[in-house]
Amino acid sequence: MTATDPTTDVESTVTRYCAAWNAHDVDTLLSMQADDMVFHLHLEGAAEVRGTDALREQYAAFFQVMPDYHAENPRIVVRGDLAVIEYTITATLAADFPIGRYTGKAGTHARFEAVDLLHLKSDRITRKDVYVDAFAMRAGWDM
């Protein structure tokens, strides 16, 4: 692999994106995404979120209700313009938080596995699909 290898560029972008999530840096996240990016948390009842304004609101809500959100040990695999990230989420809910048809209880802590599929075009993220271990998440957050 050389420094001009497109896989290296995508991997670098995704690594910076993961760091921005852990820093709760909404502006950096949005700067790395296409203006019409789609974010889809694949949980029963959760809807897709599309576009910069809606994503800014969604991310701000996540970080407000999960002030200690952290993604541990991201493992990144890149194939062309697709990146797969496996990681462990740890977070304590600062307030009750509706996720799909469930509500996490304030003060509860969860640790669960997640996988993201990121689609990229011209080094901008165009779609993020998030799959989580819903059983572990619901158990931790007393849903």
C-alpha cells in the first residue's frame, strides 16, 4: 500500500470520523459528511435521519443524553468506498432517552457491541447504517 492508495485515504477518513464521535465533535462529524447524508440506526421503530440540519440535531441529542459516550477499540475494514467499523459502545444515560419504541432510563449504564457500515464518495460519508446488540443495550439501559 502506498500513501496514494485510495484504501489508505478512506481508512484515514474513517479513523478521523471515529475520533470525532469520541470527542463529541458535531461540527467535525458534519464536515466529513455529504450534505444529504443518511444516518440509520437499525432498531425497531427508529427512523432514518437525513441532511445536515437534522443530523446536527440528532448528534447533539445523542451527546447531551449520553455525555460519557465512548466507542472503544474500533476495528476498521475498508473495501473501495465502503468501510465497516466494529466497536464497543459504553454510555450512561443522563436522561430518559427514547430509542425506537423503547425508552432507556436515566442513570443507567450500558456496554454493547455495534457495527457501522459507512458509504463514502469523494472522501465524504454519504450513508451510515448502525447495527447494535439491542439485547445488551436494552438490558443495560433498563428498557
